[in-house]
Amino acid sequence: MSIPSLIGMVHLAPLPGAPRYRGSMQEIVELALADAATLAEAGFDAVMVENFGDAPFFPDEVLPVTVAGLTRVMTEIGHAIDLPIGVNVLRNDALGAMSIAAVTGAAFIRVNVLSSMMYTDQGPIVGRAAELARLKTAIGPDVMVLADVFVKHATPPPGATIELTAIDTWERSGADALVISGTGTGASVDLEDLRRVARVVPEAPLVIGSGADAGNVGSLAETVHSVIVGSSLKPDHDVSLPVDRALAAAFVDAARSAGLT
């Protein structure tokens, strides 16, 4: 399977065990199902589930109850829509994500820090590429790994360059695609950073990880193979709100017109 071109985000409300959990797992599931259905109806190629509401995040391994909650949501969505599904376990639980994907039949995972390390509000996060590659071989050989390069909400270590990090992530760490984002949720990608990555790893599928909207997807489509989009599909870019049908449809129309198919 190739990387889906248009990946719509399902941002989950706080899961059990998170500080802001509201007490109803069923409500979380219903909200997620509604967003997934809206994305499918709008014409997205895939959806990705993320425990966005669980802040503050653990830097690495999440609680077992978080894995259980994500697994339930992924399973319910898989029964409800006929699209590939991915998962991102925040902040950087790649092993948990691969385990969830293997059990639920998910097509891909997103890993915020696969190679090297990044300074974040959770502290230093170090990639666990060796462990993930071995776990993938053992339980999820068909699960694609979408790996960030200089992930958002983070600062690279001194001396790191986006080019060298992209090369290491692509050539040495087991990534199936590279994700390029802006500085934070909803922030636009620096087009020069995108071009720098494309020059050094021209064979790597490139994925936009933040900031894509109906207005700029045309310029992004000149360089990338895929787009992950979330906040621009919500009214006023408020991630806590449901996916808006009109915004989702407008984004798909713009992306298709730009050649992302």
C-alpha cells in the first residue's frame, strides 16, 4: 500500500487516565466516529487517530489505559468506515502505536521523533528506531511508519540540520515516509525547509504534518506526496470542535484540483 494522499485527523477528547477526562468513554467513541464519518464523506483517503486531548503528555510510553482507549476507538472506526486508518500516540510512544496498529489492522503510524532527539515541553525525547524496527518486523511488517523531521512543538539539538536529520531518518531509521511540519499545531510549513528535505532525499515520500488548508494546498502539492490535515477542518481552527463538513469538502476539492490523488 502507498501512503494515502489525504489524511484527515480524528482528534480525540481526553481519554481515561488523562487529567481532563470527562468520565464517558462512550462519548469519546461517538465523537470520534462522527469525525471519521465526516472525513470519509468529504472524500479523504484515510484518517488518523490521535490522543490530542491527553495533554500534558508523557514523553515516551503512555499509560496502559491510554493504549486500551486508543485500541477501542480504532476498532470502532475500522468497523464504521472503509478507509485506511493510522494512529499517533502522543507524545512519542512509537512502540505503543505499532502495537495498536498490529492489533487493529491499522495501515500506518506517525512517530514524532524516530531518529536523533528533540527538545520539547516534555523534556528531551530520544528516538527509538532500533526497537520500533524490530517490533515492526515481529508484529506489523505491513504497517507504514510516517516519521517527523524536526517535529512541531520542539527544538532540534545544537548542530543538527534538517538535511542530515532527514537523511538519517530516511536511510537509517526505517521510515516509510517523512513528515514536515510548521512550528506548532496548525502552523504553516516553511517551504524552504520542505525543498531542502526534498533535495537530499528525493526518493522519500514527503508528508505535510501541519498548516495545510484549502488556500495553500496547491503550492504544497508541487513538492509533497501526502497531507495530514486537522485544525483547518475545524471552525476557527479550534481542535476541540467537530470536523466541519463544508471545510472538509472544500479542502478535498482544493487538494484534488492541485493533483493530490
